[in-house]
Amino acid sequence: MKHLHLNAFVMPNGHHEAAWRHPSTDPRRAATLKHYVDIARTAERGKLDSLFLADGVALWGNVRYNSHTLFEPLTLLSALAGATERIGLIATASTTYNEPYHLARKFASLDHLSGGRAGWNIVTSAGEDEARNFNRDARPAHALRYERATEFVEVARKLWDSWEDDAAVIDKASGVYADTERIHPIDHNGPHFQVRGPLNIPRPVQGHPLLVQAGSSETGKEYAARFAEAVFTAQQTFAEGKAFYDDVKGRLAKHGRSPEEIKILPGISPILGRTEAEAKEREAELNALITPSYGVRQLSNMLDHDLTPYPLDGPLPDVGTFTEGAQSRFELVTGLARRENLTIRQLIERLAGGRGHRVFAGTATQVADQLEHWFTEGAADGFNVMPPTLPGGLEDFVDLVVPELQRRGLFRTEYTATTLRGHYGLARPVHRTAVKEHAA
């Protein structure tokens, strides 16, 4: 039987925007390595495929009213590589404010240090504040960001292939460490990047780290179909999830790819209780801790529109139909507000648990029912699990939902692979030299 895939999406205190105020969390501990080691080991105890860290290169939101993601993810995941054995380690890194050589080297390093468990969540950075931290007055246009991202990933993949798999011969007797005939400059010369290469580290254990993408705009979906091997997406309803799943999978053939080569993982923030009533009480308890002024700031950033002058209990004003920022999230949020006729306050509450991802409060059986339905009916290959609080929310999921999924035969009971690609059932990329020789 085919198994679904589960990724643990980790924020310092949890995904609910008021999680840091909840009695079960400790924001000071969230600034320590031990906090993340404990979370990673919990996820690994649950046999989850991977652990994922989001990132942004600016101070997000209004730090007066909420905690902030503290650590650069590749640095943190390198530390977690030594504290775990099997779970995949996925870091977010921007193609807009980095250089290909720099990131290709970092991800190759993480892949070696972890024994083949590295993944890269490719983002183009939609925030205006991020641009101002990198010698720019404004962010590049959406289309230009994706144009740069396309070339960026092409260069990174060339760099990972700049060493052939057997280039490091390490022959002590002859004194030859590497066969330099099997190490190649890439001599890339494109509109955005000029990179000679080769990389100064051998080919990654996985060949290439797993490539993940999270944009769901039209451009984002096309980009995913070309490059991504896993997609993190926000879908509110089964119908929307099914449509997105079919859309992305349907784009693969023109890129010479099969549907099995990409895993679609919608986000879900499960609020668990022993009964449905207890779960709803926990959800209400979290929502009661929301600071409205923080929510307005977050919503304004999502929509690229200042909402502070508008009444909280009034409707969402006209915010237009387009943004140069995160286009898919803009469409999701405005569609939700219009479809359900929500006030700004109600919209803030709906978004507080997952920033547009689906929030579901219920028992472990009810959550498992939801996951099984989406998985077996073709709307998901697995899920990006977003615990509302940490570490407790992930402990609840691992201790209550995972065993239920295992009882149904939907999820592994033991790891059967040692690499992240292995967990996702994805092949190791063949080195481009071997591809050319085969074609000849």
C-alpha cells in the first residue's frame, strides 16, 4: 500500500500567531538549540519524512506583539544533523538575495554532514522589507524574481554536478586525492549570473539536495512543474486542493517528468483534543490570545495594503486584484474574505492559526480522517504538518495521529531509507556527464 508523506514545519513556538503567549510554550527556550533538538527528535520518533524551517531576511511582522524566527536555517539544521539520524532537513533560502555558488556550497555541505538528508525550499522573497536589507529600494517584480530563480537553480544543479561521483579517489598509496579529469568548471554565462566553477566540495550524497517549492501562483506552479520535487501549498478546501494537485501534476509531462516525481504537501495545522469539544476549546483559548494590532499588520503585509485605518469589525476594503508580492496567498486570503463575507477581525482570527493554511480542530481520529480523505482521493501526496504550539502540538500529533495513520496502513512504522530522497521515494539524479554519454 502506498504511504503518505509527513513533513514537520517548525516555527519557534508554533504556528498560531499567539502561540508564544500560551502557557504550554516557553519563548526563551525557543532561543536555544536544545528546543529544536527536542522537536527534531520528536519528529524522528514519529518516523516523519522531514523537518522544515521557513525563513525571511527581514524582521517579520510587528515584533512588539509576537516572537520572531531567530536562527538562520542552514546553520540550525547543520547542528540538528548531528542530533538526528534519519529525518530529512529542509531549509528555506532565497534566490533573490543570494548567489548560486554560495547556496550550492552550503546545501552540499549540509547534505554531506547529514549523510544525505538535505532539502532546499526555494523562495524568491516577496517582502519589501527584505529588499531594503540588500541595497535595494524595492523588491524586484514577481516575473523578474522567478526569472532569476530559474537561472539560479540551473546554476546550482550544474555546480552540484561539477564533481563526478567518483572524482574523489583518495588513493594514499599513489598520493592522488582527486581525479581532476572528473572535476569540471561549469562556465555558466547567463543574463543574471556568470559562474565559472567547479564547486569546492564533492558532489552531494544525494546527487542534488531535494528541491522544494512553495509558491502557488501561475508562475509558481509552472516553476514547480519544472524544478520541484516537493511542493508546500496552502489550500483551504478539498476541492481547491484537488484542483491544485491535478493542475501541477498535469504540467509535468511537458517537462519530461512523471507525476511520481513530485510530492504535493498541503499545509494543515491540527489542534487536537481527546474530544471534539476539547479541541474546539483549545482553539478558542489560542484565539483569545490574539493581539488585533499584530493581526492587522500581518494581514496588511499579506495583501500589500495598509488596513490600519479600517474598522476591525467592518468588511475587508477593496485591495485590488494583484500584488507584486506573494500572489497565491493574496488570492487565497481575498477569496476567503469574499466567499465567507468576513470582517477584518474574523479574517485575522481565521488566519491566525496558519496564515492561510488549513486549521482543523478535532480528535486524532477526525484529523486522520481528513488526511486519509485528501490522500486517497487525489488531493495530496502527504502533508506539511504545522503544529499550533511547540513542542506540545508536535508531540500530540506524533503520539496520537501518527499511530492512527499507522493502524490504517497509511504511514510507515519504520524508516526504510537513509536519505531524504529515499523517504520521498525519489531517485538520485544521474550526473549530467553520464546523461550526455548515454545520449551519445
